[in-house]
Amino acid sequence: MQQQERLSYLIEYLWREAHGETTLNLPEDETSRWEMYRGLANVRLPRPIADTYLDVQDAFLQTMNRQHVTHIDTLSPMIGDDVFLWQGDITQLKVDGIVNAANSQLLGCFEANHNCIDNIIHTKAGVQLRLACHEIMEAQGKKEGIGKAKITSAYNLPAQYVIHTVGPQVRKLPVSDMNKDLLARAYRSCLEIAKQHSLKSIAFCCISTGVFGFPQAEAAKIAINTVLDYKKEHHMDDTKIIFNVFTDTDAQLYKEELKRYD
């Protein structure tokens, strides 16, 4: 089965599951088909799914994800030989763990084709990621606390694990000391999990700076200071840190802040 056939199969399966025998108008072009598949996967509730679907989905996503992989060995360090800054899509990084900026439900983004990191990580990892998160949350019996974190497999991503953390939402400025502390706590929680699971490389996204509204400059300072302090205090000398940014603004902010530590 080729990629085009796989994508058509996945769309039809998810459409029938959600809409029954309602007519499916499959788009002609690949981009529209991808958006249709992604949207259907995004809104799907965490419930059991057929192994035949998972087989096709895994083959499709692994083939797609392999086309754009960035290995940590190809990156140039900003500090020493173990702290990196990389601008791009975090789902392309082949590292031990990537950090997902999640919400308190920890189930991924349910808005079809939304452009947040939570959405794209769940989309490219596959439906198993939401199912794994659902299992964790069912066992926990309550929403995830701000500043806490959980770890799952990364399934079809190049990374081995996803660390899901909930950062604070900023609704008014200036940022309160409590929210600054909660953001720092989110970074520390991720590092604690990385240490517990002996991860040797971890990529951090810019936690809370998207729809959660944390000012980018303040967030960058907290991220770098917290991570580097924790790394030093806990003797994580053999753990490589990648600060992953997506926007040009964040890239410049992180570059300037990291120079202070070089």
C-alpha cells in the first residue's frame, strides 16, 4: 500500500467511525486530504481502535516522519558541547525526549487542524498517544496540575518519548511571581522525569508562550535559567539540552539570553 492509498484508508475509517454512512467527499489534492485526515484524528475521542487501522496509520506516519528528521549529532552547541538552540518543528527531532506544552486534560488539542504544538505532536505521533494520555489521566482521576509533567512513548515520532507538561496561563500583565514560579516548576518537572528515565537528550519547546500568553522574553529567561541551574545542581553533565524555538522572535531572544551563559 502506497502513501496515497494509506491516507485514503485512514480518512475513510475515521469518517465512517464519526459519520456512519454519510457521503464522504474525498478531496482531490494531497494537502486537502492531509488536512481532512488530521482534522478527523484531532477530534477523535480516546476510545479503542482496530489494529488494522493502527497498522496502516503507523506505516503512513513513520514513512512521512522519516522524510524530515533532524539528528542531534548534526546540531552545533551554543554552550559547551551539550546545550543547543534549534529553530524548527520539534516533531522532527531525533532525541530521547521532546517536551509537549499540554493543557490540564493532557489529551491533546481537540480543535481540528489547530496550529499549536500539542496538536501537531499528537497528529504526527498517532492516536495511540491520546489513548496513552487518557489511560494516565483515568488512573490519576483528576486534571493535571500546573507545573507538573507526565511521560509517554512518542510512538511514530523520531523521538523516543514525549514529556507532557502544563504551563501557567497569563491573563494579565505584569506576570505574577506565582506564574513565574509555575513556569519554572514545569521545566524542573520535565527534567526530573528525564533524569528518572535516564534520558540523555531532551528538547524543550517554549512552554506557555503560545495561546497561554506568557510573554516570550520573560519565558525565555526563566526557561534557560531554570534548565541550566537544574542541570548543574543535579550533575546532569551527560544530558544534552535542546531549546527548540519556532518563531524568529523566540530564536533571537534565546540566542541573546544563551550568550550570557557562554
